[in-house]
Amino acid sequence: MGEKKGPILVVGGGISGISTALEAAETGYEVILIEKRPSLGGRVAGFHQYFPKLCPPTCGVEINYQRLRRNRRVQVHTNTQVGAISGEAGNFTVKLVKSPAYVNNKCVMCDKCTPVCPVEVPSDHDYGMRNTRAIHMPHRMAYPPRFVVERAHCPSGCDKCVSACPYDAIDLDMEAREFEINAASIVMATGWRPYDATRLERMQFGALPNVITNVMMERLAATDGPTAGEITRPSDGRKVETVVFVQCAGSRDQDHLPYCSSVCCLASLKQANYVRTANPDARVYIFYIDIRTPGKFEAFYSRTRKDSNIEFIKGKVARVEPGEDGRVIVEAEDILHGGKVRVEVDLVVLATGMESNLKANGLDGNIVHLDEDGFASAHLQQPGIFAAGVAQGPVDVNSSIQEATGVALKAIQVAAGE
Ligand SMILES: Cc1cc2nc3c(=O)[nH]c(=O)nc-3n(C[C@H](O)[C@H](O)[C@H](O)COP(=O)(O)OP(=O)(O)OC[C@H]3O[C@@H](n4cnc5c(N)ncnc54)[C@H](O)[C@@H]3O)c2cc1C
């Protein structure tokens, strides 16, 4: 190997970015890991359980945090995004922009600040299903463990949290700052956002409170979620007895996302298990076009199919309407048995797909090249730029980690002057 050429920049601190950063750093390379949100973890930090084993993501994420804490070769910058990239493999110049968190590293999470905060804001982490205070802990698995302030919501002149903090950890005058780094190679691990369900006009998301999305269902089932893990109707908190899952909600549809996100069937099977575990009398209907559970996941599908309270109906949902007493009516063509099916249920879960973050973050153009679906496919990239996890295409966590590990090796080869 040639002379080491400088750090590897990893953009995105979800499971893929953390994995790339750790694999490269544990091999002896310097890594700069940037995350635009106040804490690492990405989407999985909001999940209740992982398919197919139905284990909580907390343990895997926590092990990674321990590896990060032990490894001085990874510099973590939260609240940080890429401003501009120039240069070439082995010698990129990257402008980074760090937004203020208004809380410094003296924060010990004593939580003296939240009780005095007069403002409530909808929680991003819980997809608006509950409010937090303007100053709050991002979530249970936040790393670094530090409060944040949503400054835009603070009443003018209010500094109650500053007076309440015994550690001088809050600075409401903190400002954004820009700085430049040099990087030998760059790994984009910017992940995904849920497809915007308000664009699915006939699904009534936003109009009917008991129509939610699959990411909201994760929070509804999570013990640290808005209902402490009780699966209840958002409209009135009543226990859910019947649920419909609408597969391919906006996916494989030229008017929305033309591709399959590859995990939504598995996510709904997992969430059907959440419902059945929470309420042994509950009845679940899964409306699907095809159930896609490739490879080893087939066993999980077969297991779930054996549950006679989970009914699989092959048919694309045509419309969703308000029913009696807060319930929701779902109508579809039953392709296997013929005719229309109408069911009235307590809760409808839209299995929306994963949309790439890259375009929305302005990271397309002459440095990172995107395919027609907005993902950074490997064959489109110039030397020294790589993508891992969902940034390169929709994948599950296991595949994300495997790719992140492979990409770490490629990034190392550039950093090593190979
Ligand atoms: C409803 C649902 C349930 C799922 N359940 C499972 C499951 O049980 N098991 C499983 O294996 N898979 C599951 N998946 C898939 C899983 O969510 C993904 O495989 C995983 O999130 C991929 O991780 P990632 O790091 O690539 O992306 P993400 O988790 O999206 O992380 C990307 C990170 O990059 C950050 N970022 C974005 N843009 C920038 C930027 N410009 N600068 C800096 N940082 C940036 C983001 O804030 C985020 O922290 C599920 C998916 C869905 C839709």
C-alpha cells in the first residue's frame, strides 16, 4: 500500500454510515463521520423491532456506539451537512456546514431544562404523534446523548432553559459555522425518507386520523413511543381490534415511486406481528399486489401466514373512506376470488416506500451522480466517491451493513493510495 492520503469522509450517520466509519477506522484509517441531524442512528433508531427475528434495534445500535466511543479515529460531527465538494480521488476538498444545536458538550442530560420550557412542538421522531418541548432529548438512543433546542419555536427573549441549566450547557446565541476538510475518499450513506403519503389522494392520509404510515406504526408499537407501546387509534386512544395494511402505497407506480422498496412487505409482516402480540383477538388484513420476501425471509412470511387472524388479500386498494365511529373503510378488487372487498377497520397502515435523501439534500450533480430513481448507483460514480446502504438503492439493514463494509474497503484503497 502507498502512503496514507488523509481521512475518509462518511456522509450520513445511520446504520450504513456508522458501519462504514467503524470498519475503516478499526482498520487504522482516519474517518470524519457527519450527520445532519442532532444524533446518529438514522431511521432504525425509531423502530420497535427488526424483521425477521423481531429483536429491538437498540442492542445493535448500542454496540456500534460503544465501538465509536472506543475509537479515536472517528471524528463525529452532528448537525452537519456538506456545502460543496471539489477535487478528485485522493484529494477532495469538502466544505461542511454545522448548524447550531444550542447545547454544548457540558450537557449531562439532567433534564432540568424541559420542565421550564414553555413551548410544545410536534416531535419529528414520532412523526408528529406527540409533542415535545422546544428543548428536548432527540430520542432514547440519541448519540451523542445531548439535548437540542428547536430555536425557531422559542418565544422571543425566552431563556428559561438557560437559567435552569446548572452546567452552563445551553447557549442560545450559538451560530452556524462553516469549515473545510480534505478527504481522500467520500462515502455517501444518506439513506432515505418515507414517501410523502399526503400525495396518495385516495388513501386519505392527513384527512382521517386513523390512517397512518408504516414508519408511524413503528413509533406506535415502540415502548418509548407516543403510546408507550400500546397500539391504539390516534383519533381516540381506543385499543385497536382490526387493522388493514395497504401494500405498495405509492410504490411500483409511475405517478409516485416507480420502484419496489424491497422491505415494505417484510415491514408489514413484522407490524402484523406487533398487532397480534399486543392483542391476541386482533384481526389483520394485508392487501398486496405480490408479497416480496426474498431468500431467507420466506420463512418469516410462511410463519406469519400460519396465523389464521392475518388474512392476505391479493388486490390493490382502490379507495379509503371514513366509516362509523372513527373506523375506516378500505375497498379493493379481490383478484384471486373475484369481486369487490370492503372492510371496515380501526386502523389503516400505508406501507409507503423509501425515497432517496440525496436529491432533496441537493447532493446530485457533478460530484455524486444519481440514477433515474434518485439513488447513487455504484456504476455512475467517479473514482473516490462511493455509496452505502439505502443511498445506493432500497435495502434492509443486513444488506446495508454488508455493503457498508464492502464500501469501507473501497474507500480505504483510495485513502491508501492504491
Ligand atoms: C417501515 C419500515 C420498516 C423497516 N424495518 C426494517 C427491519 O425491521 N429490518 C431491516 O433489516 N430493515 C428494515 N427497514 C429498512 C431500514 O430502514 C434500512 O435498511 C436502513 O434504515 C438503512 O440505513 P441507512 O443508514 O442506509 O439509512 P438511514 O437509516 O436513512 O440513515 C441515513 C442517515 O443519513 C443522514 N443524512 C441524510 N442526508 C444527509 C446529509 N446530506 N448530510 C448528513 N447526513 C445526512 C440521515 O439524517 C440519517 O441519519 C425498514 C424500512 C421501513 C420503511
